[in-house]
Amino acid sequence: MEQLRTGLLNYKADYGQNLTGDNQRVYRAFLGDNPRGIIYMEFHKRDIPLGDQVLDLWGTPYEMVGDDKGITAIRSAGKDRKFGTPDDIVVNVP
């Protein structure tokens, strides 16, 4: 999650705004689908077995939290693989 957060912060530093979109959009943007073609992160195949979404340690796609102004947090469903339960892990993206 920290690597995703760092990638989002680097994107914001380069473009002056937060990246918008869902998990798939972040994945594509980090691999170079952005205005300057910058690669922000390379992914291990174990982290992307679905091919277009980044998964947490338990195999659940991360949830990107935000609005039309950009992603403000990254959420993992945690060990139980269910969002909205006490074991969720959230990392804020300022």
C-alpha cells in the first residue's frame, strides 16, 4: 500500500493534481498510461493476477477512495476480504 501511496504522491507532484479513477485506472496510469508516459511503478505478477487490478496481500483488489478531484485514500479489505469490517486497512493520500 505504501508503494501505491508513493506512486500517487509522485503523480500529484508531476501533474499538480491527484490521479482520479479506480484500481484499474491507477494500474494503467502507473504503467505509463498518463500524459507524459511516466512509469510510476512496476508490478509483480503475483500482485496483478487479474491482469488489470492491483491486489492486496489477501488477493482482494484495493479500493481507491476519492471523488472527481482525485484519490484521497487506498483501502484494503484486510484478512477477511470484506470491505467495511474492523480489519480494513486504510492509507490516506494527502
